[in-house]
Amino acid sequence: MINFRRFYPLQGLPKQEQLWSWISFDVANQSFTLIVNTLLFSIFFSAVVVRDTGTDDRWWSIAYGSSMVLAALLSPLAGAAADERAWKKRGLIATGLMCSLFTCGLALVQPGQIWLALLLYIPANFAFAIGENFLAAFLPTLARHDEVGRVSGFSWGLAYFAALLLLGATAVCMTVFHLETPEQWRPFFVGAGLWFFLFTIPTLLGLREPAVVREVHPGKNLLTSGFVRLGETLGHLKGYRDLAMLMFASFFCGTGMTVVVSFASKLAGEYGFNQEKLVIFMAVITVSGIVGTFVPMLFQDRVGHRRMTAALLVVWMGSAIGFAGYAHLYESHAAAGDGSAYPTWPLWLIGNLLGFGLGSLGSANRAFVSYLAPPEKAAEMFGIWGLMFKVAAVMTFPFAWVKDTMGTPPSLVLLGGFLGVALLLTLFINEKRGHAAAMTGAVQEDG
């Protein structure tokens, strides 16, 4: 008889109930990142709300980028305050409920109501982004240092599997209820908000605030103590130089991830994918993302965080450059007036590689930061990590500008360049030295 328990990735780990309560929130926020950011709302926003192909990319980058800038400005402060008052769980639940409520509200937006769309989407995406920081801050206390890759990868993989279920449900609803045009997609936004709310409930009921030794600042209110603690953290960060280097690398990793998430469906639509094919395309990418999450889960803790991250960046950088080449050939073919259809199979291949990289790199980066972060300052350090990822959304502005003014191929080359910088910075990280500093709290001296 086959013993299926030996295939359970978290077998032998303590805190099983805590782990699953934590994983539930990773599953919850997939409804927002998939239905809203990646698949449907970006198209709905352009086709129904803005209705101007000359400015839609820039309006979308303003909506996405400004919400992420707001999250970036508040991420370190929120993390510092959460560590000061032991409010990581409260912050996580509050952001989940806020995001689910505003996501449901997106169904109210009518044609031309750009400002209403911004007033609903910006706080929803802000809450989603801040919630990711709080969620990641639990990782150093839920898993031992040699298990963070496994736990992060398994959770990320289940989240991708949830995304696949959401895609399947979306495709079925589109077919059965004939919801084929963007104007008819409002029920999907309500469904995404309800999904987020329902899967936040296990987190609310089962996850406990981590018990860590922390330094507090008595006599100061939450805002003041948050700023004081943030200043101390930024001062300490220079003593964790490998973690600091990883934070800068995360900025450029985040640039690639935010561009792919926010423009994937728009890019696929430009190269011959109708709505049905688009859903299938996103489903295939999601499957690749699931496969991608198993790579860091199975190997990262053994081969090393730096090596794994560097290898994944090489794959993703090559995919971005390959996509640029495909886009150039596709547009040249169309400009030549050739009546034959240009083959789309290379885009399926490229899309799979991008999906693989999106799943694996996101999980690997989160685990790498957890490996180098001092446990007692986890929320603060992940607040700075969140700052890097959220500020990276600003880079959707130059991407969108290059795309609107110079075309898609140059914008994809620019994306490849961002990932190349992330690779270069990653190669300068000494993970053993960085982990030793995190565990001892020792400042890393030069030499």
C-alpha cells in the first residue's frame, strides 16, 4: 500500500495548524492578484472605463503604480509598528477585509468613471500589497531557517493551484452565462472579493501572533514608536549588508513581477488571443507557476538561496528577451501585409517560461529574505522588503511610456534589463555571512 504521507511536503514540521492558517491567506489573495490585477480588471479598466487606446496603458500604470507607491511609503512604517505592538496578525486581517470589500466595489464602476475606478482600485491594491508584507513576516517564526524554502514554496504552489481553480471557474462562467465582453465581467469582481473574505476566515481563527523577544518604546504612541523603530531598523540594516543587497535586488525582481502581473493579459491580447484563448493562456501560465513553485520548495534549502535565485533570474531574463524578439517578428509580419496568420506557439512557450519564473522567483525571493532577516525584526525587515517591491511598481511608468511611444519590443527589452540588474546584485550576496548576522544580531564589519 502506498504511503501518501511521505509525499506531504510539510511532513515532520511543527505548528501544522499555524502553517495551514497562514497558507489560507496565501490562497485568499490569489483572487485579487489573478482576477483583478492580471486577468480581467486591467482589460475592463481599459475597454470599459477609459475607452481610449491612446492613453489606457498610462491610466492603468497610474492606477497600479500610485497604489503601490502608497504601499511603499507605508510598508516600513506599518512593519515597524506591527513589531512594536505585536500587531502582525491584526494588520494581516485588517488588510484582507479591506481588500475584499473594495474589490467587490469594483463591480459598481460604469463607463467613463475613471475617478471612481481609481478610488476603489487604489485602496484595494494598497491593502493587498501591505497584506503581503504582514503575511511574509510570519515566515521566520513558522519555519526553521533550513525549511523556509520548503514552506514558502509549498504555500506559493497551493496559491497557484487556487488560481487555477479560479481560472477554471471563470472560464466556465464565461461559457455558461455568456459573459464574453468586458462590460459583463462585474460579477467576477464580486466573486473575487468574496473568495478573499472566505479564505481570510481560517487565518483569523487559527493563526497566532508570533511570540518573539522584542524591544518596545514605552511612553510613545503607535505612530511615534513606529517612526522611531523604523529609524532604528534603517540604521541596523547597514549592519546586515547582505540583506541590504538583497533588498536592492528585490527592487528589480519586483519590477519584473509587477510588469508581468499588470500587463500580461494586455500583451497576450495584442498578439492574437481572444477572450477564450486568453483565459486558457492564463491557465497554462498558472500551471507553469505551480510547477515553478516546486523548484525552490524541493531544492532551494539544499542548493542555496543565492544560486537558486540567480538561476531563476537567468531563465526569466531570457524569456523577456525572447518575448521581445517574438513581438518584433510578429509586428514585422503584420506590417508586411502578409495574409497568413503568424504562428502563436512561440508565445505559448514564452508564456510558460514567464509563468514558471513568476511562481518560482516570487517564492524564492520571499524565502531568501526570510533566511537573512533577524526573527525579532521580521515585520520591519519585510516592511522594507515590501517597500522595495512596491516602489518597483513605479517602474511600470517607464515600461508603459516606452510601450506607448516606442512599441512593445523595446519595452520588453527594458524589462530584460531590469532583471539583468537584479541578477548582478544577487551575485554579490554572501548568504552564509548574512544568515550568521541575522542569527547573532552581529553587525557585519568590512573585510
